[in-house]
Amino acid sequence: MNNIVMKTIVPIILLMGAGFFSRNRGILKPGDERVLSGYVYYFALPALFLVNMSETDFTGETLRFILAGIIPVFVMLIIFIVIYFIFRLSRNTLYLLILSTIFGSTAFFGIPFVMFAFPTRQGEHLAILSAASISIVGVTISILVLELYRLEQSTIWEGVKRLAKRLSRNPLIISILCGILLSLMGIKIPSPLSTSLHMLGGTTATVAIFMLGVFLYGRRYTNIAQAFKLSLLRILFLPTVALLTTKFFMLPKMENSILVLMHGMPVAISMIILSERYDFYKETIASLILISSLAAGLYLNLWLMVLGHH
């Protein structure tokens, strides 16, 4: 267990601490986190997704892994809808439950954590493959929910058009789909370009975790009790659904572990930006991200223990 802690918690704490310290000491100024976020979002992650997806062989085993990764999201979605009708919840409560669960930081936090926990080429590849497939589903559902939340001032058709427009411009989705297309067409990225993309993508883990520390500094956090309850959806319930799903698909131990961990990642940092843009429970979402991010080092390692990685 001590070895796992050294490989996961310590690097994350040090990198987040460095980011937090940089803001505390004025080395980075308010708003500088947007530069780091823009770099990871528009350059590092798309490069990582593009080159790795293009090098993936989409065999039956690969598709089974992808399917096992996205099913838990739809299972939770169905559970929330059933609860909504049975207990007659408000629509806003339903939307908050969905967004607190569906949109996890599989890329910004998940890929680095898995790479620290499983420092092998296979571990990195599975982390990227799971993050890519889960992200497409999570991002699509999240933006759809936020557009539905905004429909009070617009029509359904306008909401659908905005959704399609946002998805068509999302650099992560574009890079994933381009990588899949290259793989299916059997087109190999030229070596010099592939090397550059690997180098660019290789900076994702370090910059993303450092940026998280910068991002969390100086924000307003309220509704802590409610945020803690909501955080249990990603800390406990979604990973449990993922564990049951992977057992059903009888995946190998590493694949099983990585999918469970990915579904337990903190709420995505991007939710802060989206909640502000849509004026959707801004303080609660910020507190939710704070709690899930700070607790991740502990509960993700507990999940590693449950999964048999002592």
C-alpha cells in the first residue's frame, strides 16, 4: 500500500501544492489558470488523444473495454430518471444529480492518476482509451442537460442547434474522432509528427495537476454539506456500478481497475466554467469540485485496495 501511495498521492499533492503556492505567492496572477487550461484543453490533450487513438487497434476486445466503460454512465442516468419520476423531484434537482455524476475529470485528473498508479505503456494506453470513450459520452450528456436547463428562455430546436455547434467545436471530441478515423483507415501518422504529438501529449499529466492547484486557489466555496453529499455519487456509487459492469464483462484485472478508477475521478474542472456560463449552481459546483479533488488521493487509493492492488 505504501508503494501505491508514493506513486499516486505524493506526486499529485506535490504538483497541486506547487500550483496553489504559485498563486498564493503571486507568481501566477488571477486568470493565469486560463492559459494553462487552454494549453491542456486545446493542445496537450488533443495531441494525446489523437496519436494514441490512431495507434489503437479496434478489435473485439477493445470494443468490449469501451462498452464496459460507457455503460455505467447510462445506468446512472436511468437510475436518476427513475428516481425523478418516483419521488417527483424538480427538474433542476435531476440536472444537478446528473451533472454531479456524469462529467468526471477522466482526462485532466484520471489520465495522470492512472499513469502514476500503473506506470507502464499498457496502463497509459488504457487510461487514454477509457478517458476518450467516457469523455465523449460525459461531455455530450452534460452539455445536453445544461441546454435543457436553459430551455426556459428558448425552444428545443435552438437547444439542439447549440448542442450540435458546441460538440462540433470541442477539440477533445474532434481529436478522438480523427484518431479513430485514422486507425480504421489504417493511416499511420508520420514519425516526426507522431514524435511531436507524443511529446506534446506527454506534458498533460504534469500541467493538468499543477493547473488544478492554481484553479482551486481563491475561489468562493459554499453549500459544503450539499456538495459533500453529491460528491458521494462519484466517490462511491458510480465506481460501484462500474465495478459490477466490469465483472459482468469479465475484464482482466488491470482493465477492470482502470475503468473503476476512471468512474471515481473528481468532478471535471470544466464544470466550474460551464456552471458560470449557464448560471447553474455555481457555488455548489465549485465546492463539489474542491471536495472531490482534495479527497481523491485518499478514496482512489482505497478503491485500489478494494481492487486488489496492495
